[in-house]
Amino acid sequence: MERWAFITGASGGIGQAIAKRLAKDGYNLYLHYYQNEQAVTSLQHELDVPSYVIQADLTKPSAIEEIKQQLTTSIDLCVHNSGRSVFGLITDMDSDTVTDMVNLHCTVPYLLTKEIIPNMVSKRSGHVVFITSIWGEIGASCETLYSMVKGGQNALVKALAKELAPSGVYVNGVSPGAVQTDMLNTFSEADIQMLTEEIPAQRLAEPNEIAAVVSFLCSKDASYVNGQIIGVNGGWHT
């Protein structure tokens, strides 16, 4: 039987790794992107499973209708991976930035999940996974807005898991620490070195290490794991 996964932010480093791992697990894929069409198209060509590309700006609630029109099958697994960080003091953040960040990480994922889960409930089977952040668990100075929205995702995971568990639907979160992706491109080499030295594992995570945890959470081996935020951080800030 065909299984379909929908991955938001599939053009990024973690998103691509998740797509490749889920394809290996036997999922057909919907690959969402916002701006990096070249990356997601290249990814699609690497996959040996049926896949479709979906473009949408998830900072806009109107994206829900755009996505719905492009989904031609029911979804068995939804991975909310889209996200971006903003750096600065709380007094640096204008209202448009706050609105966009809340929409991207909380409002649109909430509404998209609302559209997808009825089929999961009717089949009494399905998975929703959020890629959150260590900052959503412990907070970070000068990343208060990002910490807030990622903390909101963590709370949604815990609440929705309780709501959907009786229907056979699993909701979990994967909370990475520092990962070797383009999100760190704004850091200098010295900053990366200092960051690495803070991590007990003495290295950054690789995107495929995040993807492996997503794969586990959607496997039969995780049949009693629900409503959890799984930290993948090399022992950093535990």
C-alpha cells in the first residue's frame, strides 16, 4: 500500500536529508519549498520514489489553500520542517517580523495539520512530526522570538498527541541543537569553533542524524512513543 509523506522546507539541508531517508523507508513524497526551486528540483531527481513539488510561502495563511489544491492524495506523515531564525534583541523585532515568524512556525503548521489529520483519524493511522529546536526548550538570549515560536511548537506536539492518540495518530517533535546547514552561514568561522567547543560531542550534528530520528519516530519501533520532544544535540544544554 502506498504511503505519502508531506515535508515542508524540503529544499533545506535538514529537509533534504529527511526526504532521502523517508524515500528509503518507502514513502512517496510531497516536497514543499518557498524560494529555492533549484535545490528541491535537484532533490527530486535524486529520489527513486514518486514525488511532487509544492511551492508556498508559509508566512501567509493563504498558503493553506494553495497547498490543499496541490495535494492529490491523503497524507500518512506530515513533517513540519520549515523555519528560520532571526537574531536580535526583542526591541529590534518589528511587528511584521513577529507576525511572519508566528505564522511560519505556529499558525500555518496548526492549520495545515488541521486539514491533514481527518484522513489519518479515519484510517486510525498517521504521524505528525515537528522539527523544533533546542531553543524552544531552554530559550536563547537574542533569539527570543525564535525561542518563543519553537516553544509553541513543542506545546502543540504535547497537546495534540493527547488529542489524537486515541485515534491511532502519533505526534512528536525532534529538537536539534546546532546542525551543519546553511542556517549557520551567518556565523563566522570563529563563532562556529566557539559553538563547537560548547558541545560535549565536540562537533555539530549532520542533517542525516536528524532524519534518522524522524524515521525512527515513524517506525513500528516507536509504537509507544507519542507526545515527545526528542533532543538531538550532542549533550549540549541538557
